[in-house]
Amino acid sequence: MQPVLTIKNLHQYFERGTINENHVLKGIDLTINQGEFITIIGGNGAGKSTLLNSIAGTLPIEQGQITLNNKDITKQRVVARSKQISRVFQDPKMGTAVRLTVEENMALAMKRGKKRGLGNGVRKADRDFFKEQLASLNLGLENRLGAEIGLLSGGQRQAITLLMATLIRPELILLDEHTAALDPKTSATVMELTEKLIREQNLTAFMVTHNMEDAIHYGNRLIMLHQGQVVVDVPAEQKKDLTVNELMDLFHKNSGTELKDDQLLLV
């Protein structure tokens, strides 16, 4: 099977060469195959967001190589990568243009990776398509096409952002704690939608989370980072029967330390 993403010997530093130097990622090696839905967990400062930023291109690569579909993208700019990589952030405000309507935001998402002209931003055929896609969310948003997206709730906006990220099927979707700012009920709804979209489109996905139970329940592979290194990598067949206590034991066995991050323990 041809891997979608390959990461080789990835190192990242903050303030390198100064007294405050922080070696954040320490030789990450990962091979990701088509259709893998990977949940990534780890304590504060483990390197989770730095890893996603490195893949997305928002952080220049200090050392190592990243290959997407057998093409070296290590030096590729974030705009070029966005043609193939979608991202959903923790803050619902970051994925949309607040003063534009729902349909205008979705029209922008449809242009990802394409040339843009001076024609109408939203055509009737587009509007019909957007309405159909929104109806599949079962949130009643198909009747809010003309509403300013900034007036919607955080959960509604995050659901639309997820949909926008998959309107043009990405080779890879990055989910950076995309439910952390939502209340538990809304978070559960967005997670169900996340799983549905990834399953239906057979997407390859990375999802950073602070919730151990979500990390175990969702996806078909689990990776745990500690001090910039992969210390746990659980494949699908082992993950389906994994418990939180077993995951903590794996972490202790492979890292040699006890898990002390309250955000991870309080699940």
C-alpha cells in the first residue's frame, strides 16, 4: 500500500541557538496510509500542535522530510499545501469569514486549489449543492444559507467548517482539538459528524485531542507523544479493545514516566 504521508526524522526547535532553546520535536518518524484516522494525544508541550503545524506548512521544517503522495513537500509553502491538506482549528472563528454568509463561506471553500475569476461568487447550482450538503448534517442549517456565519453558534460554525474542509476532498485533514472550545453535548455532536465525514469519504485524518476517551473511541490508530517523541503507537486491531488504564500503562512502560497532565487524566 502506497502511504499518503511519510515523515522522516522530523526535528523542530523554538528559539534555536539561544538560552531559551526548546527542542520540541525530536526525530519523528511516521508512515500514514490511506484511510487511517489517527488520534494524537499527549500532555502540554508534548509537540502535538507543532507536529500539525509542521505538516500544514505553517512552521518551516528545521530538519527532516515530509512526503505527501510520494511528493516531497518539506519546503512547500502553506498555500501550496492547502490544495491537498485541509485543517479545522480549535477556535470556531478561525475556519470561517465572520461577516460573510454561510453560502459565501462555502463558495470560498469550493475554490480551494483552483483559479479564481470575476464571475458570480455563488451560482444557483452551487447554492443547490450547498443546501444538499448542509441538509446531510441534520442541523437545520440548509435554511441558513443567507445568514452571516458569525451569528451562528460555535457548534454550528464548527460543523460548517468541517463540511467546508471536505467539499473538495483533501488528501489529508488535520483536526487541531476542534471540539475543545465546545460544550460536552455540542462536542459529541461535532465528533459524530467528524467520524461520519471521514468514514463516508474514506479520508486520511490526524486529530489532536486532550480527551483520552475520545482518542480511544474515535479513529483506527492512536499515537501518543511525550517530550517530542512518539512513545505509543496503537494500531486498529489493538485500539478497539483498549481502555484508559491500559493506555496509561503503555505510556508509563514506553516513556518511563507517570502521566501527570490533569487535562488528560480528567476524562
